[in-house]
Amino acid sequence: MAGTSGGRPSICPTLLYADAKAAVRQLTEAFGFSELAVFEGEDGKVAHAELAQGNGVIMLGSKGTGSKFDIAMKDAGTTGVYVVVDDVDAHHRRAVEQGAEILMPPTDQDYGSRDYMARDLEGNVWSFGTYAPEITA
């Protein structure tokens, strides 16, 4: 389920968390991401982490570091991220087993996808499904 399929993604959603260590734990254990890199600052907070799912990557870090990104995100809202997975039902079962908050169970959509939606520990909304946009240009 997790891992990379080679190459470099051209879009990497980036999120900040009050407890980035807990976020990394939940994203890997409940949502099946694999840890590519986790760098901690001298204070033990996650300065930067990279997690993979399929051929996509997200980057995350800790709030309150004073970095330019942290300052820019200070008053930003929560984030919604869509992740393509092969087996929505198995992915959902794993998330439930790990205690993730499920907002919508696996549901067949009119546009042909099967999706479910969950919220992470800090309110970001994650959708997991079979729909994969195709770039034709």
C-alpha cells in the first residue's frame, strides 16, 4: 500500500502540526504512509518529515518553529488531502483498527470512485479513494 513507485512527485502537500511526532505515527500506522525522512530540531520537535503513499509524498513539520513557512501558515485553515489507494475497504479497516476518526465510510461515488474520509489528530481531512486524476498534457 505504501511506498513509492519511482520518480519524483510534482506536488507535495505540506502540513504543520502541534504534535508532528504523533502525526507521523498516525499517518504511518493508521493510514499506511511510509516514512522517508524525519528530521528533528535541537528541541526534539519535528523540523521536517517526508512520508510516501504510492507515488505521492507529503511533507510535514511542527508548528511554532518560527520558520518562514510556520509564520505563513499561522492563521491558515486546516488542510484537505486526497490520496489514491488500491483497496479502499482494506485501507479503511486499518484506519479504524488504529482508532482514526472516520467522517465517511467507504462509499461508491457517482463518478466511479470508491472513497472514505477521515480526520487526523489535528483536524486535517484526509480522503482515500480509487479516483486518480490523469494528466494528459
